[in-house]
Amino acid sequence: MTSLCRFVCLTVAALVMLGGCENPEPENLRNEVLVFCSEGSPESFNPQLVTSGTSFDASAHNIYDQLVAFAPGSSRIMPGLAESWTVSDDGTRYRLNLRHDVQFHNTRYFSPSRSFNADDVLFSFNRQRLESHDYHRVSGRPYLYFDSMGLGDLILDIRKLDNYTVEFQLARPEAPFLATLAMEFASILSAEYAQQLLAAGTPRKLDRRPIGTGPFKFERYEKDAYIRYTAHDDYWAGKQKLNGLVFAITPDPSTRLARLTSGECDVMNNPLPIHVAAASNRDDIKVLSQPGLNIAYWAFNTRRPPFDNALVRRALNYAIDRNAIIQAVYDGNAEVAKNPIPPIIWAYNASVQDYEYDPEKARELLQLAGFPNGFTMDIWAIPVQRAYNPNARKMAEMIQQNLREIGIRSRIVTYEWGTFLRKLRFGEHDSVLLGWTGDNGDPDNFFSPLLSCASAISGSNRAFWCNPDFDRLVFEARKISDQEARHQLYDQAQLIFKREAPWLTIAHTTQYKLARARVDGLTLSPSGGTRFAGVSLKAPD
């Protein structure tokens, strides 16, 4: 019996005991607890403080709820903790009617005395937007999504009209605002729990020992090993069929596959292309797939010479053979990206002229930029596997070879995931291989968090690129609701992006998950992420 198998057996027994079952039938226990082979450890259990899908899976997608939600498998908005809403004629006031009798998690470290209400909404957003808020500086992290999307300037006020009605007052109309409220950073935390921790002098625990209203409640976390959850018995949408959930943290993809095929895990995240092909030939494994709302890119730190020179950035765009990368890294299961948004988004500009692989043109541009003999640079490669980049190290090695051919010497750099993200935020890199999976299907969800001037300040813009003309177009597009008018503005913004080349756009991919045949009800989201609400395990025949 492997160590993971022993751990799962012990965890199943512990979860059943927590659920109050005194004499569980051993053969049924494993059918009540789903084991998810995840790819890494979360940075935090507060989705306000992070941007990675790994952290969102561990928190926003299973512990918390948002005011509105995306319908399973789509980007269509549906009610969440707000059961209905109205928007003023001028598009600047959003009034939300909250659900009654929504219960927060009752755990060994917190027992709520009341149900969810408007105070929790005000706490969750005001912590992020008000510098005077008691929790604004707790945990010492920036609010990357909130800040990069300019929400501090957009939201003028949030009013509590009564215990179950709140109103957002905006500085201007904002076309994607409802979709923004469905994003992970907009998860609703417990104001009562926060006040209790503040009074005890331990406010940081809010971000480490989470309390939400979602389908599963947090039980225990062992860094780089596992996360354990139990079903929320009083979940407003109904108790889950699963009694428990375990995240078995397994960074190596081949080990994840081995654990899946042996039955130790029920669901595997981010399989390699070769794993997808192998699983397709098995009756006991299901391949789940959906076109990805994503982009893989190579960002250049425009605050650092020589990457502050657009000629150098264009040269780097011409220098890389992306078709070879698609074959070697993605096994052909991706398409070369030319824009920062994928073709499935309505604002995609198909007329943009892409950079072709042309080493001679790259050398000419380097000569014009004053670097006839090249230069030395770092390539940072993410240490975790993602649907948009299954093997960043291999990709970096291929880029390194292409750069060598035009006289640029490079060094591949990586760190542990949390350290990697922190150093990126402070701009310690020359360049970085990274990517993005959209959260809400709106083009602004790519342009603002990744390429706006506000996101260059917050640190989620890894190129630290701030172009006033691009920024103005994106800002204007957010203010209008007419989709065709927005499309025209985004067309111009994509032309500026391509001309200035703060990134090399690399690939758009199909997202995959592998699951044991007994897993029922698991749905992929266009925005990625893994949500276990509504999932069950079928008993063996």
C-alpha cells in the first residue's frame, strides 16, 4: 500500500467520524470521499490575495460563493448569493437582493451566530478598496485583481440598504461589472469571523483558516502534501453527495497519472498531451475537454533595458519558432497565438498581422537597436504545470536555442511557486514564460489584469508595460455596453499591442482533465478551475 493510499484510508475514516457516523461500512467509505490530484500548494486560502488557479481551486471554487455565478460549463451569469438584481438606467447603480438563510461554515475554530447578510458583502469588498479598513493591510499582500482592474476608482460606494439589500455605486457605466462580481476575488467572507479574529489579535488566520458559505468546508492543510475538506451540511443549494474531498498535492504530472490509474486519485488536473492520448485508450478513465479561454505568453520586463526598446522586443518575437514549440511542448494540441485574447472571445481581431519565425529579421532589428552582438538575459519558467503551458522548462530550452542562433545568451531561472510569484510581482525578472486563463469570458478580463497601466502598478502585468493609447482604448471599452462599439476599440488596442510587442504570444490550448469512470457530474468551465459542487462517485458494480 502506497503512502497516499494509506493517507486516503485514514482520511476517509477521519471524515466519516467528523460527519458523525459511528459505525461506517468500510467498503462504502471510499465512495463518499473524492481524491483530487492537484498540481501544487495554494499561496493562500483567501482568493482576494492571489491570482493562480491552484489557489482558486483550493478556495474560491469549493469553499466560497460569490454574489453571482457562472452557469456550469458556460460564462452565462446566474444568481449566486444574490438571488436577483437591478441596474439603473444610467448603468452606475447595481442593486442586489441577497439570499436569506445562507449559513456560514461551522468548524472546530469558528461557530457562526448568524447567517450571511449585507455586512459580509461590505466587509469582503471594503477590505480590498478602503485603505482605512482594519483588514486592508492584513497578510501584507496586494489585491492583485481588484487593483489591476481599477475597481478602487470604479466603485464609489457600497451601501447597505437593509440586511439583505446592497447597492454598488459606480463612477461610470461598466459593461462587464456583473461578470466581475462572479470572479474568484469577489468571494464573500464572514465579517463576524473577521471581527472575532481581530478582537483576538490574530487577523491573519482569516486568510489561512477559511470560513465561507460554499459546498465544502476546510478541515486541514499540510503544505505540499494535502488539503482536507468536509461537506457543508447546511449548504444553501443542498448538501453535497460527497461527504469529503481531499486534494492530494502532486506536482509531478507522471506521478499524478500513476495515482489516477491505480485508483488512488479520482480526478487528475493538467495532464500532459501524452497522458491524454494514453487515457483515451482506457475504459476506466474519462477524458474531459473544452476549448480553453487561455493564452500562453513570454513577457518582457519593459522596465529593464534592453526590453524597454520596442525594436528589441520585436526582434525577440521574430526569433522564436512557435510552430516547433506547438509540436514539441503541446504535442500539436494547441494553436499559435497572435493576440492576447483567444479566438473564441468576440473581440478577437483576426486582421492583426502576426510575427513569423524569421531569425534574419530578428538580427536586423537587433542591429538597429544597437545590439549587433546580442546581449545576455534570463528566461523565467513557471515551476508548475498549467493547461496553457504543460512544460515551461522544455519551452524555455527551445527558446534558449532560438536565441542562441541570433547571438543572445540566456539563462533559465525558476523558483518554488510562491517565491516565483512574489519575485515576479517585484519585477526581478528579465522575461517570464507565463499564461492566463480568463475568468469571465469578457475581453476586458485579459486586457485590464494583464496589460493595463493599473496592472503594471499592482504587479499582475508581468511586462510592466504601460501604453497610454492602449490604456485609453481599454478604459473606454469598459464604459460602453454596445458590443460592436467595444469591438472596434479592442481591435485598435490589439494593433497597438502587436506593434509594441510587450509579449511574444505563444499558444491557445484545449483544457483537459482526466477522471476515473466512477466520477459523475464533473463539468469543465471555460475559465478553467475545478469545482466539485454536484459531483458524486458511483459505487462499483
